[in-house]
Amino acid sequence: MTLLEHDTQRVEVDQDFNKFAQSQEADDDAASLTSSTTSLHSSLINYEWKHGRRYHSYQAGSYSFPNDEREQERMDMIHHVYYRTLNNRLFLAPINPDDGLRILDIGTGTGLWAIHLGEEHPAAQIIGNDLSPIQPRWVPPNVQFVVDDVELDWVHAGSEVKPYDYIHCRYMAGGIKDWPRLVKQMYDNLKPGGWVELQESDNTLYSQDGTLTKDNAIFRMMDGLMQACDKIGRTLDPAPSMKKWVEDAGFVNVTVQKFRLPVGSWPRDARLKEIGTLMAVNFIEGVEAFTAALFKDVLGWSQEEVAALNAEVKASAKRGNAHAIFDFLVITGQKPE
């Protein structure tokens, strides 16, 4: 296994922003940090409604976060965050989609990664699956979406799935019950020589300068989310174990690459500042989606307790004086020829 470090140098703080953060609160409107992305229209089906949000109905309860338009906008924004994090790349595996590769995108969400790839590589055949049919109807001709639960056996109409050349899985923390089984299914459904790629953040926040403490609301929220996901058997922090799962499944040429995801506009580097700004919006606009079901239904918090935490998370994300960072890991592996 090879570990390739990216963005390993210290993330420098923009001192002008640091002075601003110490002197005043950021504007209450999250739009001051960035504009929202355009939401994608979902198909008209029966959804589950709870806590004032809309959730998937197929395999109800297996995914603890909403699928409504507010959440779709946030997921589209996170797609851009990850794209910028990888220096404007959709994947790191040594593949060439223009060779007519058959590609699977697991947990495709709004389908933006699959659509983006399909537009850039029209010769590729791309399938995205998800529990929710929230993807747009008008997509590139080489892209299709299916409603499916990847934790079930990978069969269609009683026959085995046609093998893939490349399988992509991103941002699935908190949504999978048996990761080793899922990775083994990826292995079994790849052609010999095919590649798998897992992209996930290590969800233990830290700071390089000691500005993030355990009493910070964002840190406390992440800790609570991890506890809740552990209780329902769907870990929120699979990233540190992914290399082992990939190797145990039989993949070779396994590589781990690490990038930085700052939270807030405090980095000096322009690209990291952009990423950090959007990550702050991610918490400001997404905190209700993160905490609603897991804190109320799993941890047993009251509405008042959750609302208070949400307000503190938003305030902390707007201030940005805690220079919080996630590590973002990209694990690639090849099925032996």
C-alpha cells in the first residue's frame, strides 16, 4: 500500500480574515459566503416526511438524511468542494473513460458526479444508483440512473450484473451498514484489471494551531453524529478503515491520497479559501439536515436542545475563528488481471 500525501504543508491562515473574525460576527445570511447552486427537480413519488424535512421512501430508514431540494442544493455544492479539492479532477484512479469504460457511481445522490463525467467523456457508459430518484430527467445520453440499494445482492432480473471497468463511491459515511461486504461486492462486479475508488472525509475534526477545542459546537455536533451512527450500526467515519477493507477484498496496487478540507474562509491559499468558504456554508445550511433524525430519534434529544446546538453550529461556522480541518482520503485499488 502506498500513501501519497497532498496538501501536507501547514494550511496558512489569512491574517486579514483572522483579524476580521476576531472583531465581529460574519453576516447572518449564509448567502454572504456563497450563492446557492440550482436545485435539481426530483421525480414525483411518495416520500417520507418527518422533522419538517423529506426523506427517501425506498428502504426507508436506511439513510438518515433528507433528500429534499434544500439538501440537494447542499449536495451539489459539496460536489464542487470535492472537485476543487482534487484540483479540478473527478477521479484519481489511472483510468481513461474515453476507452468506452463501463462505470458505476454508488450512491449517486443528485447525480452531478455522473453527469459531469458523462459530459467530459461521452464514450463512457455511466450508471448511477441511489435510494432516491432525485436525479434530473435530462442527462447526457451515456448516463443513466436507477433506484437501488447497493447493500442488497447486485442482481437484475435474476441475472448477475454485467461487470464494470471502474466503480466510484463517494460521500457515503453514515449510509452503509456493512462496508466490508459492500467493498467485496465491488470487487466481485469489476472486470479483471478494473479499478475501485472510494472518496471520503476522515470525520475527526482538528486544527493545526490549537484554535479548535472540544467545546466548539461543530466539534460537539460531529461527536454526536458519530455516536448516533454507531448506535444504528452505520459508521460516520469509515475513511480510516477503507484501505484495509479494500486490501482484504483482494484489491492490489492500493493507494491512499490525502487532501485538506478546511472549514471557513481563514486559509491564505485561494483554492483552500474557496473550499473552506463552501464548507462553512455546508454547516450553516446543512446542520438541520445532519441533526434532525439522528439527534432526536437516536440520541433522544429534545427539539429545544437540537435547536440550540444548531444555532451554535451556525454561529461558529460564520465566525470561522476555529481553524478546523477535515482530512479527505481517496483510496484506489485494482482487481488483479
